[in-house]
Amino acid sequence: MSLFAKKSKDTATVTYISFAGDSRQVAATIGDSVMEGAIQNGVDGIVAECGGACQCATCHVYVDEAFLGLLKPIQEDEDEMLNTTASPRQSNSRLSCQIPVTKELEGLIVRTPEKQQ
């Protein structure tokens, strides 16, 4: 296989629901973050000022309860950043830059908060 061969673009569907209730389904690339899927597809409500470095909390989302058990545990840096979100932190709050898209997350639903800044 060539080093320059195109990699397969396997995807999983992620649904982003805005604070206003608008829903947008995106075919997010496996291995990208949920934040990257939003930015690459022009989803409103995810600012991502730091570009995914877990330094700004402007990609805060509320993960649908049905998917929480499928996510990796929150790491210390994400936990600390979630304490600085512009909208209230909830038990299902996560930073979308810290959620890698996997096949297991097919159908993932995340809701964006009222404000990110």
C-alpha cells in the first residue's frame, strides 16, 4: 500500500441540536472529534476557539444520556475546563473536542448550550 494512498473515510452519524431546537445530522469522520465534525460541517453553536486543545471550553455540549456510557471517562484537564463553561455545567456536559468519533457512537446526539462565550 502506498504511503500516499487515500485513507478510508468511514463515518458515523452525529446529530447536533441547537439550544433553539434546530437539529443537524452530520456524517463525522471516524477518528475526528465531535468538535471537528461540527466545525468541518458548519454546525452553529460550537465555537472551538482553541482548535481542540482542551483550553477554552467553547465546544461545550450536553451528551444525550443514552450515549454517556459509551464515552471514555472525563480526564482531569477536561473536568477543569468544564468548570469554566459559559452555560451551566450539567451531569452530561462534555467538551466535544475530547470525544473521538467511533463506530460505537453511531447516532450520537449532542445538544449545544445557550452560549459558549
